[in-house]
Amino acid sequence: MHRRIAVVITVIVSTLAAALTAAPASAATGAVQIYAPATVALDEGPATLLAAVDEEPCCGQSVTYAWDLDNDGAYDDATGDRTEWDPTRWATGPGQRTVRVLAAVDGASFVASSTITVIRSSSPFTLVLQSLMSAATTGTAVGFWATTTNAPSGSVLTYGWDLDADGDFDDVADPGQGYVSLAWDQPGSHVVTVRARHDQMGDDPWAISSTTVVVTVPVTLTDPTLTGIARVGQRLTATGATASPGNAVRTWEWLRDGTVVATTGVASYVLTTGDAGRRISVRVRAALAGHQPGTSVVSNALAVAAHNTARPSITGVARVGRRLTGRPGSWVAPGHTRSFQWLRDGRVIRGATRSSYVVARGDRGHRISLRVTMRRAGFPVVSAVSAALPRV
């Protein structure tokens, strides 16, 4: 939006009535006033200048206006009571510029002038130093980038970096480099500062921005190992995960298929029914005041056996020619497949692998039972056997 600068010329008619009807005279001052804003920005475009007398002269006399917009003393830049003053044309850059208007009435003339301060932009050039990390560990690279706003289109940016907080912006050789990455070997608060300017700023000061990164020594952990019998009710034990410094406080996170299900202050875990048919692993964390917390890698995973919560059962009468029906019982066995095997006195009956079985002559005098087996690749094979029926 253009800023309007109103240049209002007030002719005090009561005191100049004779002059308005007199012969032309040299230009006079003091009877004209100018009202204008203090500044005009180069990036806002032309400003409108207006000139007027406070009363129309009598007897049909006309008022003419001539403008000196470039401050060369000649009123030859524009005419009329309205004109556009383009700072990019009439000013060579930021600074103070004087504009004048000459009002003439029947040979008498009056001059008004005003000083306008030209600024480069209505929005100041700004600089912000950014980083994704405000805290890091020793030896970890941290990236920083300088973001500027309101630089004129086509302008060339120049940067200076102070990476060692010595007050000198001499730590990066390339003046066009707006990004740096660095790591610190020593813990503490480290200040990074960047300055920037563009080639149209003239004598304007550098824009400066800083940020601080708190660097700490990390707690380190060796890799943990998980051992134990992977069966519901059994205790698993984590070994390894030795912390440095040694006084760091460790906690153990127990993962079921990669999701934390328990956090303990000891290196052991008793398997629950919910763990059956799942893979259990452990991850260790360590913390110490003044240090970056440490996290171990995830240990090896143990495949927990399926769990039978109710034995298989058989319905039917143990008599030759009668059909027996097997029921698998209750299991916690996600992802497993189930199979049946009929038994005669605890021994396999060949071909009897369906969920039902017709009692044969060869079964007379023997006891029949059913074995249900759960299988899944990578997991233990688990079986459960029903109670045996009375002798056939």
C-alpha cells in the first residue's frame, strides 16, 4: 500500500490579499505550511504529494503549482496540485531528501519545503539463528542455519560466524555460507553467533543472532543379553548393560514384541500368561545428574512357549465302533497352528490325527487319550494331553 505524503500549502489570504492582485514578485516563504509523514520506504512504491491553498483566490484568479522533487532548485519535475514522488527515482538510497512546491497566483509566488527521511524497507531486515538441538552430547554434530527476512529481491547476503565465542566473526571462510555443523569435545554451554547483511544496507548495522547449546557427557552402556527358560512362570535374567560412569542408575524396560510392558529396577522378569507366544527382549536405560542419559541397544529376543490353561478333553463312550470327539482345551498361543494325535496307552495311533476318532477292535482292553500340539516357526513346540478314558 502506498504511503501518502500530503504537502498542504496554506496561503493566508487576509494578509496577502494585495499580493494576490499585485504584479509578480519573488517567491516568499512563511505563508505556506507543509504536513508530511516522517519517512518513506523504498519498497513501498510512490507516495502521493498534494498542494492546496486554504481559500480560492477572488475574481477567478487561478493557482498554479510547480514541483522540485529532486532538490536541484528547479521547479521543473511536475505540475498540478497532485503528484507522485517515487523514492526509487528521486532518491539514490536511504537518507534525507527535500521536496518543494511553488504556488503562483497572479504574479505572486509562495514556496513550501519539507524534508523526507527515506528508509530502505518498511519491514526491517532480520536474522534468526536456528538449530534442531538445544542439547547434545560430546562428539555429536549439531547443525545451525541462518534464516533472514526482508532482504531485497536480488540482493547478495554476507554472513560471519563466531563459533568459539571470542567475539570475532572469523570462524567460517566462505562469506556466503549460511549453514554450519560442529561438535564439541568438552561439556558445558556453548554459544554460537552469526551476523548477516545484504549489499543494499549501506551503513546500516549487521543483523546478529545467537543460540546456546548445552553439551553433556553421555552415559554409555554395553549391550545386554537375555537368558532363561522362555515359559510362563519362569524368570528371565538380563546380563551385561554395564554403565559408564559406574554410578549411573539403571532401569530395565521389558519389551513384548517390541512394546514395553514393564519397567523394573532389577535385571530380571517373571514371564506372565500375556507373554505366551510372544517374543520378549530387554532394553536398559541409565541416568546420572549432569550427564546425557544413556540407552542400550535392545537385547536378543526369547520366543516364549505357548501356554495351555485348560487340558484337552474327550467326549464319547470308549466302546468299539463308537466315535470319540476331542476338544483342544484352552491355550494362549497367538500365531500357532494346532494338531491332534490320538493315543493308545500313551502311544501314537497311526493315522489318527483328526479331532474325532472311531474306536477300533485293536483298542479293546486299552485306554484312549488325546494329545494336542501347538506349533509356530521359531517358537518351542508345546503339547498337552487329555485324561485317558476308561479301558475299552
